[in-house]
Amino acid sequence: RSIMKSLGKLRKIFAVGVTVLMAVSLFAGCGDEKKSADSGKSSNVAEDIAAIKKRGVLRVGVKNSTKGFGYQDPATGKFTGLEVDLGEALAKKLGVDVEYTPVTAATRTALLDSGDIDMVAATFTITPERKKSWDFTTPYYTDHVGVLVEKASNINSLADLKGKVVGVSSGSTSAKALVEAMIKAKVIDGEGFDPKNFDAATWTKGVSFKQYADYPAISTALTSGEVSAFCVDKSILAIYHTDDRTFIKEEFAPQDYGLATKKGSGMSKYCEEAVQGWLKDGTIKKLMAKYKLDK
């Protein structure tokens, strides 16, 4: 009888042990599944980074006619400027080479969306509308929109632009910013103005616009009299500010520039961390001084 009791106790202990082992195994299995799922998620987020490293080249969209930010020497083909240097620094952090693709306000997002470039560093102004489609870093530079005119035109203010034709870049926000500034200054009444659906090509109330593919074309149009004024960010206008040209007295619409990447991509996080670091360690400030962009 004593032996039977002992065997019964052993059976109970064995049964409890099996139950515990099954529970531990089940818990471990769930943990492995969660770990696997998390690992897969992490892998998906960094997929574009892995592709860039495998390719060995970071493809950056930059301006090629905006001195100080992105400029390509026609003789040597070499790119220079603050945004060019940022692209080079990012490539160095990734351990890859850098390849620059000239972009304009009209082409930069199309090239980013198609995957022809990995990021945009091209005086790209951050707006709520654009943030719905692309990711932007913390701003690394803030400018204002201005208006450049020929001195002989006697255009000195927003009021003097009433009834004039203004040259702007296709795909830019400059035309809308100018109309908003003229409305705020009560130069025009703003009837029919819808900031969400504004189209420079069709706006004619108080001021009208001609759109061009690049800044040199607008400058040429200003010289020839095809347009009466050239409107864009003042840091860009400074390139075309010659002795026979001047700025109107007003500047308006602060423009925050950020690096743009595909929404939710690994590059978005990578670029944001880089810009935050450069702002803290003074790298951006040094580049602004280097290219005489500090004010």
C-alpha cells in the first residue's frame, strides 16, 4: 500500500511537470512569433536603406542653378552648395557614394515618387499639404519670399505690382504667397481666392503669373520685359540681384526648407536624425557661413 501511494504521488508530480512544460513552451512560442513579427517589421522599415547600401550609391535630387544651395558648374559639371554638402554627408554616414540629379520645383516630387532619387535636397519648402504626401525633416534653413524687379520699372512695393505679370517657377508656392501678401496688405480684395485650390496659371485678379521651368528663364524674362517681376525665395533671388535690379520693400511668407523623402520610409528617420544632429553640433551653421547664407 505504501508503494502504491508513492507511485500515485509520482504520477501527480509528473502530470504537473508536463503541464508546466507545455505552458512554458507555448509562452516561448508566442514570444518567438512576436519577435519574428517585430523583426520583420523592422526589416520592412529599413528596406530602402538596405537597398541604398547594396547599390552603393545615394541618389540625391538637388538644384543645379541655385548658388549657395545647389549649383552645377557648366564647365566642370561639379555640384556645390549647402544642400549638396548635406547629401554628401548623408552618403558618408551610410558608407556609400553620392549621385546628384538636377531637379526643379516641377520635377523633384515626381522623381522621388518614381524611385529615381532617394531624397530631395532642393530648397524644398515644407507645407501642410506637402507633408500629406512626403516626409520632411526638421527645417535646416528658413527664408522669406521676395520680389525682384528692374530699377527702371519704378515698382517699389506690393501695391505697385497690381495689374502686373509676375514670373514664378512651375510647381512652387511663390505665386500663392504673393497673392496672400497682396490680400493681407489690402492691395487686392482676394475675391475668389482659395488657398487649397490656388492655381497660378488661372489667377488673374489684381496680378497674374507666367510660370517657367527654372530660375534662369525667369531672369531672362525679366530682362526682356516679358514679366515685370521675379518672385521666389529671397536667398534664390540674391543670385539674380544685379546693379540694375532691386527688391521691393516687402518680404513675406517664411519658407522652411527640409529634406524630403518617401512617406514612412527608412530614409525619413535617417535624414531626420542626421539633420537634428547637424543643427545641434553646428554643422548647418558652418555651411550657412561657408556659402554666405547666414543673415
